[in-house]
Amino acid sequence: MKDYAVGIDIGGTKILMVLIDEEGKIYKKGFIKTGNTEEGERIISDIKKLFLSIVSDFEIKSIGVGCAGFIDFKNGIVRKSPNINFLVEFPLKETLEKSLGYPVFIDNDVKMGAVGEMFFGEGKNTELFIFITLGTGIGGAIVYKNKILRGINNLAGEIGHLTLNKEGVVCGCEKKGCFEKLSSGGAIKDYVIYGLKMGRESKILEKVNDDFEKIDTPLIMDLAFEGDSLCIEAVKNATFYIGLVTSYLINILNPEKIIFGGGLTYGLGFFFEDIIKISQLYSLKIPFENTKILKSLLKEDATSIGAAIYSLKKLRGDEI
């Protein structure tokens, strides 16, 4: 008889949920909008409603949760989440166990995505790989011999907060010039808006009727594909730093694979090749030639799938 588990990916914009078996097959999935992230009680209630609709007709064993932020996975506490305001020193494991009635295991969302890749994606049968998510922010996780490399505070792999420009803009972490302030989806948007305010020309103004609030990364990508110079510049600025950091990771860790996930990864289209070219330019020859740079096979489901299988493994006493 198969064991089933639910995986939950809690993000600042939406909450994704899947029900899988131990082989990674998805039986049911769904999502809800997160809404006002100050409303903790309402969000937990919404998660419960979605959960009940997902688990109908199934008897599950456990629940895994991936959440952005600094996670005390041993004690089940979210120390701080950058995009979800109520999650500050919050006992998420205990709260969800009381609400949903099953054993719950929580961890950082990118680490859970890496677990998904390790069992069912490009990271399967790979001794050393790095999983990088490109989206509203940038995150990273390192997997060696089927275990997450955590560091002493579970913060190993936080590449989004590498300082790449000491004179750069202030990040949410309160440092200047972080990688994610140069290369995330939000950074691409900020680059374009700054250019427009400096008098640069772009077709995007016509598209949004001069309303900067309507500018978003998908629109910028569409115009970059159409040849808009400001939008191309914004994307290429981002991919330069992504390629540069990729080269650092190749030189420092000599991985077999670097796997990219997150919404921006798939939105980049042919601009993704720029990341590979830049990383080759700044990497040592031998480690670059032995590193595969790939896109995630699991796409937006990586975190929720990883969280679900993580919960089954933890329930059995396995360390990941």
C-alpha cells in the first residue's frame, strides 16, 4: 500500500499545495492567493480549507511545508519570513499540526525545492548539486550525497544576499547591493522604472499608459523579446550577475550540476543562455566543463513536492 503526503509551498503571493505518493506522483494539487500577509489567522484558515479539499478520498501520513525565510526546522519555528509579515518567531509546525491534525515538518522553501529535485528531478543520482531559485527574490541550496548542506544556522546557500555592489540599493536584509537586488524579477522591474525616470525611452510606457504601477517583470520580458532596448538592458544586467555568481559557485564548490528554478528562470527564454556564457567567462575551465547548468524539471511544484517527500522521510526517521 502506498504512503501519501501533502506538500505546501507558502509564498508571499500564493500558497501551492500538492498530494503525492512516495514515488512523487501528483494526485491532486491546488493553490490560493496569500492575500494580506498580516492576517495570520485568516491565512491558516485558508490553508485548512484548501487542505481539506485536497485530502478528500485520501489517507495521508504527513505534511511538509516549505516557507521563504529563516527557518528553525528542528523546532518548527519560522524566525522571520521576508514576504509574509505574520511569520515572525512563529510556531508554524505546532500551529498547522493543531489545525490540520497530521504530523508537520517545515523548512526553507528553496531547500525543499532542492529535496524535490534530489528525489524526482534533475538532482536525482547526483552527488553534488546546487539549486537556485530566481523569482521575486533569489535563493539557493546545496545538496551533497543526498543531504542538504545546512550550516550551523540552516542558512547555508543564502546566495541572494551576497554583496555584489557595495554602493548598491538597500536590500530587505538591510545590507546594500545584494545579488537579489541586482538580478531578481523585482530588480529587473526596478531597473526599468529607474531608467524611465531618468528619461530613457521604451515602448513599455505606451503599454501601461504611463502608469508605472502597471509595470511588471512578465511585461518587461515580452518587450525584451520584441527588441525594446531598455528592457533588454535590464534583463542582460540581471543575467550578467546571475552568470557571475554561478561562476563563483562553480569555482568554489565544483558541483556536478547547477539547477535553476523559480518563475524568472522560465520567463528568461533565450536570455537564459547568457547566464551560461557569463559563467563560462568567469569560471575556471575544468570545473565549468564538468558542470551542467540546467532548468528544473519540476518547475513551480518543486518546493511542494520536495516538502511532501521530505515529510515522509522525516516521519520514518531519515535525515536529509
